Amino acid sequence: MNRDEKAGVLLMIMIITGALIVNRTMNIHKDFKSLKKPTIENREVGDMGVYKWLTVRDLSKRYKVSEGEIFKILRIKNSKGDENIPIKDLLKKHKKTKTEVRDSLMEIIKKYGDRRDEKL
């Protein structure tokens, strides 16, 4: 193989590699554009939800409802300092199951979702 043939093969490999990179980039861009912001209907509220790290105080501010009302919906007795414990740890402390937690959080969302403060 002479020098021109080697350069030709190398050029073909570069063109094919470039085409594959462009194709892959376009597919990633298309997939990224098709992503939608999560809504109440399509988000997971269980272990993968955003609520496991929130405290009762955060929920109270987010949905503009009293802390006592949230404790009532979660069906737990309020004791001093419980409003600053994350929901996940608070419900473990009071031995609640995942389904009870999910149902309670969904009740809060359905009941007070229209009052939600988007900044929090």
C-alpha cells in the first residue's frame, strides 16, 4: 500500500466515525428534547419521590397549611421537634408502612396541591 491508499483508508475511517458521532449526538439531543417536567400524575411518591427528605415544616410552607393538619393527615401524634425531622425518618419512628406514607402524601397533594408555592 502506498501513501495515498493509506491516506484514503484513514479518511474513510474518519468520515464514518464522524457520521456515527453526529448520528449519536442527534439521537441524544432528540431524547433530551422529549423529556417533560414531572407532574403530580407521573411522579413516584414512594422511595424515589421528592418527599422523603422534606420535613413537616417544609410541607407546611410548600402547601400553605398548618403543621397540625399535616400531622393529622399523616396520622401520627405530634411531639416536640417532630416538625424538623425528615418525613422518611419520622414515619419510621412511628412505624408506618410505605403504602400508608404514599396514601398520606397523595392526600396532601390532592387536598392542597392548588395552594403549592413553587419557590419552595
